[in-house]
Amino acid sequence: MHKLDATGLLCPLPVLKARKRLQSLDIGDRLHMRADDPAAVIDVPHFCAQSGHKLIESLQDGDTQIYIIEKSA
């Protein structure tokens, strides 16, 4: 699983970094992303829905959100 630490970044940077990282992955690969931007709870699911990627899991770990995103076509 590929990892992305987007903690400390504010909107729209977590989603932009996720988009860039996903571009280099193969279809079916998964990205484990950490973010602490409060807007990420809205932005990340919206990004996945708009781009066609699958949001496998979304968890809260204290002040940090953890997202597992699977790259789709």
C-alpha cells in the first residue's frame, strides 16, 4: 500500500497531493492517506466520487483522518 502524509496541509492541498500520487499508481493500487485538515472529511470523499476512485475506508484517529483510496480507471 502506498502512503501519503498530508498532515499540516490545508485545503485544497491534501486532495491535490492525493490526485498527483494516484496518477502514478496502477489501477487497483491503494493509497493510505493521513490528513488533519477539517475540510478533508468533505473534500476527500467528494474528490473520490468526482474522479471515480473508490474510497475504501475513512477513519478518525484523534485529530487525524485516515483514508484508504483505491485507484480506479
